[in-house]
Amino acid sequence: MLRRLAEDVWVAERPQTFYGLPVGARMTVIRLDDGRLLVHSPLPLDGGLGAEVAALGEVAYAVAPNRVHHLYAGDVARVHPEARLWVAPGLPEKRPDLVHEAVLDDEAPVEWRGQLEQTFFRGRPYENEVAFFHPKSRTLILCDLAFNFGPRDALPTRVLMKLLRSYGKLGPSKLDPLLIRDRRLARASLERILSWDFDRVIVAHGDVQESGGYPLIRDGYSWLLADR
């Protein structure tokens, strides 16, 4: 169930629907220099998947990176009581039941500083997503700031993405301009993401973009960069 993408980077996928639409969900696991693991956008860590993750090392940290990707965040501590959870801005208000270490922002906490970079994508309050970058593998890790749906996805999903002109390549959907409430703040956040030297892009919904991700993200958000 776990799939290795690069040295110290794995992903796992499972079916997931959003308002009845099959979109899938993806979890990313990063092994840090000390051998401990960080789990990004957790899936349930029980059964076979949980055993595979545990075989990689100690699950020490988990991140719920936006206000939508939180469903299984609490399961990490249930299976790995020693693990600590960081959450996106606004998620403590939405999920007061989640026991968390701190709220994510632009600066990586000391636990993974120098190994993962992060930035809070401001001006987009529906998700309040925090984007992550793994310099060692040149991998950008996103949830809902971009999608990559293609022919392997379910028919209803393909139809909708074609209507939104967001089918067949990595990038934001045509609804994204409506989700951004403050373009100045969002543009500054995007510019920080584009300052990272990434090639691979992991998204939560659709296929992983194994290479060539940087120009696709830049071009997909060209409307935001041009709006000055």
C-alpha cells in the first residue's frame, strides 16, 4: 500500500469522496535524518498500511495541512501515542477535539527545520493550506492548491474536471480564483512556493507529478502572478 517515490519519501492512497465525487486521498510519509517519520495528511494508520508505516520507523510527527484534510489526523495519536500533531490555521476552531502541538505557519518547527520547508498560503481561508517542500528530493507537497486528474480517475470526476478545464495536467482548478479572497496575500505566498527548487509535486487528489512540476504550478497560477 505504501509506494516509495524517492529516498525517504513514500505515499499511500485510498478512495475518498467529496460531496459524492470520487477524488481519492493521498498521504505522504517523510523519513527525517534521525530516522523518525513525519506523516502529512494522514490516512488511517491501522491494518496493513499501519504496519508498513511502522516498519519504516517511529511515527513522531503528523501534520493536518489544511482545514479540509483533517479527517484522520486524530487517528495517528491513537495508533502511535508518542506522535505529536501540528494543524493548519483555523483547524483548532473547526476541530476542537484534536489534541495538537501547535498551529503551522511559515516557519518550520525545530523538529523538522532544515529538512522540510513550509509556508502558509494566505488569502484562501476555505482551506488555509500550509504547503511543504522536501529539498532533499526536490518535492513540493500540496493538498488542494493543485490537482492532477486524468484518464485513470472515475468518470464523474473526469467529466467535472473537463468542465472546469482542469483535466489532464497538474494545476489549480478554474474555481480557485473564487476561493482566493485576498490576492495580494495569496500572491506573496505563491511567490515563496516558487522560490523553492522543486521538480516533483505530490497532490492529495489525482496523480503525483513525478517531474516537471515547477513550470506547471507557475503557469497554472499565472493569472495570480499577473494580477498586480
